[in-house]
Amino acid sequence: MSTDSDDPKVLVSTDWLAAHLSDPDLRVIDATWFLEPGRDARAEYMAAHIPGARFFDIDEIADKRSELPHMAPQPEMFISRMRAMGIGDGHQVVIYDNSPVRSAARVWWTFKLMGKQDVAVLDGGFGKWLAEGREIEDMPPILRDRHITVQRQAALVRDVTQVAAASKLGDHEIVDARSAERFRGEATEPRAGLRSGHIPGSKSLPFGRLYDQDGTLKSPDALRAEFEAAGVDLSKPVITTCGSGVTAAVLFLALERIGHRDHSLYDGSWAEWGSFPDLKIATGDA
């Protein structure tokens, strides 16, 4: 069973996934990642996951040359890791998580960055799947190497120089997914050594506002209303940002969901901006 809102390139329901779970060209990914210490995403995956799911380690499948956390991997690394996971051309990929920071969106964005289109986030994630009493398993799948081609989409990612220019010129909307307290500079950053505040000219839209109580993404109309309530001019190109590029992908997913077509993600996010003393910061609501 599927609903009119299912979109295998963006977001699919638990009903959709259950109906397609045995499709030979479906691949499911557990993209759970935790910001808080003490929880082991891989161990939780090993204990219970959606049948056939592979585990995608956001910290491991990343640019090891960068001192910043889990920056997007180079295409060569992505290719090698996906081949080893048995994910390749011709596959429909569905990504879920069991994380408070909705980390599936980050891995979905990574696939989009690599030019892969047939990839969706599971709406409601593992929590909704469990709540509905659906099948789980604790055995990893048998993996068979699969050829994969990628074509990196440079327009979907922004670096610090591009974001600094956008901040100065005001020709983009920069939207911050962190909490309002972190945006205003009232809360200490979870990563040591970072200044508090936000990119000048950016708008605050904490990612949690985009979800309903059951953990599913709000309707496109409600999502649009949240962006507009945050003061975002959706006629402009949008750059999403957060603490380290994970929840920024939630905003990116929501923009895709509402049909906004010119948006990118600042991969370094506040982990980078907040560490440079020569970059301007703003505090308060403005």
C-alpha cells in the first residue's frame, strides 16, 4: 500500500516500504547517528533493524582529510563503500534512522550529492516502523558487490567562502537548523572551542519544527508555512546550515518536499564557521 504523498526520490511511508521490502532492487540503509555520547548506533543496528538494512556510518564514510566532523566523502570513497555494501546502479534506496537528529536526511543528501536520484527517506523512521509492529531482524544481510556510478552535484554543497559571500551580499537565504538558543548565542556549543551565535543575516528554523508528533515530516503546506514564519523568502536560493551538517539536511529535505529547487547545504556549518576568529558572528534574533 502507498499513499499519494509517497515519492521514491524524496520521502516514502512505512506502508510503501513494507509493500516493497521484498523487491529485488530495493536497498534499505540504517543511517542512525547520535550527537550525544553513550549511544552506539552500530550496536543498536546489530541488535535490531529493518530486514535487509545495511548500516551507513556517517563518521566513517566521510572526508578523512578534513579536521571537521563527517564532511561529505570524496566520490571515490563513496563508490568503494557503496559497492562493498551491495548498493549500486538500478537500486531504489530507502534510508531510515532512529536518531533525535533525524540523521537519515544527511545520508539521503549525500546520495543526492553523488548524483543518485532513486533514494528516499523513510517517513517516521525506525520509531514509526517499530510502533506499527512491523518486522525487524538482528542478522546483517548477505552483501554482493554491485557496480555504482556517481556524478557529484557541486551545486548542492557550499563551502565557507561561498557562504561568507552569500552572508555579505544577501542574495541567498541562509537558514540555520540549530536550536533557537544556540542561534541566539545563549547556549554553549556542544563542540569545544566554538564561539556562540550565528552567521550574520541567517534565519533560525530549528529542525524539530518540521515534524509532527509521530515523527513524520509535516505536510508540504505546513512545511512551507514554517519557512515563511521563520522569515525565509522562498523565492531566493537557500543555503541550509546547522552544527555540523546533519540537521541542515533536514531543512534540505523539507525544501525538496515543498518543491523548492535552488537549495544547497553548508557542509562545514557552525563547526567550521564558529572556529574561525576572523569570520563575523551575530547574536540575538537578528
